[in-house]
Amino acid sequence: MPTVILKFAQLLLITFIGFAVGKWNYLTDGTAGLSKGLSKFIVKVTMPCLIFTTVTSYEFTDETMTNGFTVFGFSLVFILLSFAVFTPYCRRFFKDKETADIHRAFAMFTNCAFMGIPVLTAAFGEEGTVYAVFYQLANDILLWTLGIVLISGKKGANLKQSLKNLINPNIISFILAITFALLGLHKTIGQTAVYKFLFSETFETNMGVFKEYGVLGSLGSFTGYLSMFFVGLIMAETVGKRNSESGANYALGAGVGFVALKQLVYPVLSYFLLYYISNFLFGYISGGSAIEPIVRRVVCLQLAMPPASMVTTIAAMYDVGGKNASAVTLVAGTALAAVTLPVFLMFLSVAP
């Protein structure tokens, strides 16, 4: 646990550097163009490389493959459950319907890629990265279908566009990678010089097992740090703006309360619900726990991540009325993650 907390502190420091760079316009005259370009670079270049390299180089067993798809299934369930759980809160404390709908989307969709993947990698190593990708797949499927309709209020949203958004580099990379793994191509194509040059090569020495990243594998390895830097840029775009621009005149107390419930209370309750399902419901059927502890930890740690920045981006794209207020919650959630995530990690370290 001390190692994980230290790694998380390093990630937070990178976020602060991104915030400082954006706030002081160190690289450009404004952060909007820089954050937009960096976001596209991460989503369309480094993250697909990370997904493909990690999944194809991971030595899947029947157990780990089952765990991966279990993470995917329970991710769908608990993302949808969060929609139901937080609807009464959002309708009660956010009087404007559009603001309430955006916060219901925040309840469902977390920063499972930009922040989730680095944190899960720090907590669980390469296995955490692989399972984080399964969660991200579930998150993206729901975001680009149900999420689009919820955030936009159906303004301009349509099935054709939603399906088009589903065909993105990350999902394509995952499908190719999982096909690669299922067919066992790591034993053939994965051993070729071309694959090792492009992605990675694992080798053993008397000091242990090491991984040498190839060209595209090296690009993928940048994802974690670039993602946290990007989060800092997003915060810099919002903090310090006038109330009329940032939406800071909305119910700030309701937003902070929402963050505390979403990033700490809900993940803890979800963990115990999963524990109950595993040990009591499935236990009676199979005679033992049907859900591995790491599955519970991965799903609930992703649930504990700050709100997804993509929600605010989609709200701006459809010019939704609550987009400015959502930016405040996004920053509050990201900033408070410096407290909520370490607390939740400590909870996981002693949880059954």
C-alpha cells in the first residue's frame, strides 16, 4: 500500500504540472487548443497502442480471461445501477433538469481511462491495466449510446451517430487484441521480430523478468503520464473563470456532496454488494466464491474515479444548458480525488 500511495502521489504531481503549464500558458497562449490536441493524441494514438500491447503481451489463462469478462459484465451492471441510485439525489439538489441530467451522467461515467488506467496499473501492475481495459470497454459502450441521449437531452442525438462513435480506435484496438489473445497468436506472431520491434519483448535474466517496449509499445507506455497531464490542463481551463463562465454560482454544496457520495460512499457500498453476491449468492450455487477479489477491487476502484471529462465535452458539443456547472463538478471531483482515492485504496487494503 505505501508503494501504491507513492505512485499515486507521483501521478498527482504530474496533474499539478499540467495545471501549472495550462494556467501560466507556458506552452501556448491558451489551454483549449493544447488540451484538445493532447486529448486526441492520447485517445487516437497512445491509448490504442497501450491497449493492444498490454492485452496481446499478457499471458491469459482461462481464469484471467474469465475474470476479464466478469469485470466487463459487472461494470455494465454497476454503471447502470449508479444511474438509478443517483437519480433521486440529482433531481433533489440540482433543480435545473439539464444540470441534473449531466450529473446523472457523471454518476455513471468516470475518468476510467485518463486516470483509471494509471491508478490501476500502480495498484495491480500489468494485470490491473488489462482489467481496466475491460471496464473501459463497458464504460465506452454505455457512454456512446445511453450517455449521449442522457447528456444531450436527445438534441441531435441519433442511433446512427452513436454507433459511429462506438467504432473508435480504443474499441477497435481492444477487439483486435482480445482476438489475438484468444487465438493464441502471441505464441506465433508475437514471437516474430516485426512484432517485437513494434510492440514489446519480454525476456528473463538472473535478476528477473523484464519487458522491452518496441516503437508502438513505447508510445503506449506514455499514456498514463500524458493522461494525468491532460487532467491538469482541463482543471486549468475552468479554475479561476468568472462565475458566469464556469457555472460557479450553482449549488456548490450539492456538487461537493455529489462527489463525496460518488467517489467514496457508492464504491464502498458497491464493494460490499459484490462481496455479498460472490460469497453468498454464487457461493451457494458453486460451493465457493465465484468472483475473484481482484474483480471486486478493479470494478469498485474504477467506480471511485472522478467524473469523466468526456461528459463535459459532450455537453459542450450539444450546447446543453448545464455544461458550465458540470465543469465545476468535474474540477471539484478531480481535485478531491487527492483525498478520496487514497482513502478508498486504504479501504481496499483491509477489505475482505
